[in-house]
Amino acid sequence: MLLIPAIDLKEGQCVRLKQGLMQEATVFSDKPEEMALHWQKQGARRLHLVDLDGAFAGKPKNFAAIKAILAAIPTDIPVQLGGGIRNMDTVEKYLDLGLQYVIIGTAAVKTPTFLRDACDAFPDQIIVGLDAKDGQVATDGWAKITKYQVIELAKRFADYGVNSIIYTDIGRDGMMNGVNIEATVKLAEAVPIPVIASGGVSHLDDVKALCAAEESGVIGAITGRAIYEGSLDFQAAQRFADEWDGVG
């Protein structure tokens, strides 16, 4: 089980939101590259970046901060990024910059042909981000709730060649009230694509529950507010996950 620290970018700063609401932003650092180095030194084996402004604008908005992060950390640490990636030029621009993976969310829902083309052009470097509230997929920085069910879309994308699916329960994101294990496992069992959990990973019990779900296809978990505020010790949690033997 891989634990992945989240660095959410808003106006060049590292922030965390509650339930995706921009007005509920808490600033944790005005130098995201230093935060990236901090998590790397804490033993992070992958980093998760989100261009929050880009997610709402539909185009990159924190390019300078992303570039600074990639320049600061060792090149052997994979970095994934989502937010505002809506066309092939943006995908190519980010991968050329040094990102290992790009996350396509809104555009995957609205223009699935773009997702398929991206997977064809950049094999194993495209991750799908499926964000949902009560099982229904949200788009445009979580501002719009669609008619689509998460599992319905995931099955549709199963043969596209995506690297993995990041599943976020919007209702739990940033709320510190636990990950939605049931929905995450249900999704992982429904598709042959590895699933990364996101939203509500707050305590060691959440990590334990996710480790127990590995056999269903849950391979990792993104955590944000919990590791910034201290309810989850990142080093201890990753060590626990590495030592997991199935009985806790």
C-alpha cells in the first residue's frame, strides 16, 4: 500500500480544502517546493499535485509552482498531477516538464475520446480521476454533479489503457472523518484497473482498512489534511503499510 502526500496548489501556495470548496482553503505553505522536499525526506515514494485554480479554469494556472516542485525533488520520485488538463497539448507540456503521470478527470467524463487518445499517445502515464458525491461523478473542480455513476464510467474506461483510477469521495475530502472504504472497494472489485483511494484518509485505522483492501485492487491512498495537521504520522503510516501482514 503506497501512501501519497497531496500538495494542492492555489495561487502558488500549498493549501487544503474542505469538500472541494475554494472558500474553505487553509494555507499550509507559500513555498510548495519546500513542502515537496519535506514529504520526500519523510519517505514519500510518490507525490500527488493538484492545480486547484486550473481545475476551475479548465487550463493550467500553477505552472510555475509545479515546475519549482519538479526542480526541487529527486528525479526518481514519481509525481502525478491533476487539475485543468483538458487537451493533448497540456498533457504533453506536463510530461515534458518531468511529471510521471497526468490525471484526467473532467475531460475524461466530457470527452472520453480525448482520454483514449491520451492513453494511446502516452502509455501507462494517464490516470483517471473519478470524484463522486453519493456515487455520482462530479466535474469542473467538483462544482457540477453529473448523472453518471462512478462504476459505470470506470467500466467504460477499463479498456482504454489507463494506469489507474483515483477515486475521491467529495463528501469526505478534508473533513477528517475517515475514508469511504466500502465504495472504494466496490469500485476496485468492479474493474480490472488499480484504484487509488482519496478523501478522508485521516488516521492509522484508515490505513489499516485500506491495507486490508489491497487484494480487491486498492493499491494506494492519497492523504492531505491529516498529515499536515498531524492526525496521521506519514512516516509511521507508510511503515505500517510496508509491514502489513494481513492481520494488522
